[in-house]
Amino acid sequence: MLLPALFALGAALSNALATVLQRKAALTVPKSEGLRVGLILDLLRRPVWLVGIVAVITAGVCQAVALATGPITVVQPLFVLELPLALVIAAALLQGRLSRTGWLAVATVVVGLGVVLFAASPAGNRTQVPMTHWIPAVAVCVAAIAALVVAALRRPEGRGRAACFGLATAISYAMTAALMKTSMHTLDDGGITAFFTTWQTYGFALFGVCALFFLENAMQSGPLVASQPALTLGDACVSLALGITVYAEYVRTGWWLVPQLLGAALIAAGVLALSRLPLARALASEEKEQPGEGTAADAGTPAP
């Protein structure tokens, strides 16, 4: 489990860097009340967003290796570290530091994740999945995404809208990972030709693009405290469900569920606390701050 865990951590770190860069870029483009396709075209003109995309690609490569070598129930939960890493990176880029509350929240997430993984002890690594498993999984996830997008568009800008887009992003990310896992095993078994002729390859590419699109809209729809917990916790939970139902992976049950729930509660508390930090709110704030004004203080140090 060491190799997939290391590559999953690398993917979480790259995604964290991408999150910081993409949030900055997303706040520089015109806002919209609807689901605007032109949003991506506007972002393509921002160099900082393009650098973020490079980080996203790096994260995708690391994630692909992790999924090819380990179970999805181990790899995807490690992505809950993305938010703590993003805030640490943001503080460093702002030449500041996290407050004591921030570091306590980071520690809470890390401890909670450790408890969950130890108590659950995920196992199993099926390489191929029959269509009888894929059809209901894809149908349920697509229906859930569609319902969340409709719900988001019916809500005004704010927490409810951001949470809906965040959860739609989470489901898309989870499906991307599930399909990518099969594609990587296909690449390993049948080579590049088999990789490009299997439907899962195009499936994970489609869900990945959708996830990116929903993420950018979630960033502009409302505060981070609404979208990030939905994204972080939703991705882990949906991935766990897909790992068990699609890939026949398993976790310990019985009394082991007690520490698993405790760990999950710690993760949720830590993520919510991190999302409420001034630094986290500054990254998603609609207010345009001048360089050096407020952001360093939000990170925990006086502004220069």
C-alpha cells in the first residue's frame, strides 16, 4: 500500500497547488448568474490558471499511478488532505502563516484520516469490472449530478448554490477515479491500443472535464465554507461507495465502524474549521484586496 499512498499524496499536493492558483484566476473573470460555458474561455487567458492546469495534469498522472497500484478505497480518501495542503501553500505564497486554530484543524483532519484508514483497513484490488456493475453506477451518478446542477441553477448565489456545485464536482471526481482505475489496468494489460479503445478512457475524460467545469462554477457561486466541505467529503464518500459496490473492495465492519465514524467526524470538523479560516475565505472572497492588505494578516501574521 506504500506506493499508491505516496502517489495519492503527490496528487493531493498537486491538486492543492492547482486549487490556490485556480481560485485566484476564477475571481478575476466576469461573474454570471447562469452556467456559463464562456467561463473556461475567459480563464484560458489567465496565465495563473494555465499554471494551475499544469498542476492538475501532474495530479492526474500521480492519481492514475496510485489507482493502478492500489484500491480506490485507499487512494481517494487521501484526497481529503487537499484542503489542508492548499491552505499551507496559500499561506506560504502570501508570505504568512497559519494561525494556531488553522494548524489544529490541519492536525484534526490528519488524525481523523489516519483513524479512518486504520479502522477500515481497505483491501481488494479488482482490475476489471463487468458492465452489470458499471451501468447502475454510472446511471446513479449521472442522475445525481444532473439533479444537483438543476438545484444549483434554481438557487441564488450563495451557500446553497456553492454546495450543490461542490457536491456535483465531488461525484464527477469520484467517477473519474473509478473509470480511470479500469483504464489504467487496461493500459497495463493490453497496451496503448487497448487503452484508447476502451470506453472507460473516454468516460473518465468526460467526467474529468465536467468536474473541472463544475468546480470553477462552485468557486464563483458562494463561500468556500459551503463548497469545499461538500467537495472534500463528498469525493471521499462517493469513492468509498464506488470502491465497495463496483470494485468489490471491502472495509472492516462490526465494532470497527465506531472508530471509523469517529475518524470521519474528526475529518468533517477539521474541514469545516479550515473552511472558516480568514485565509480560506480570502481565497474565495469576492472582494478585490490590494497586495499586502489583509491577506497576510488573515494567514496569521501582520500585513507588511
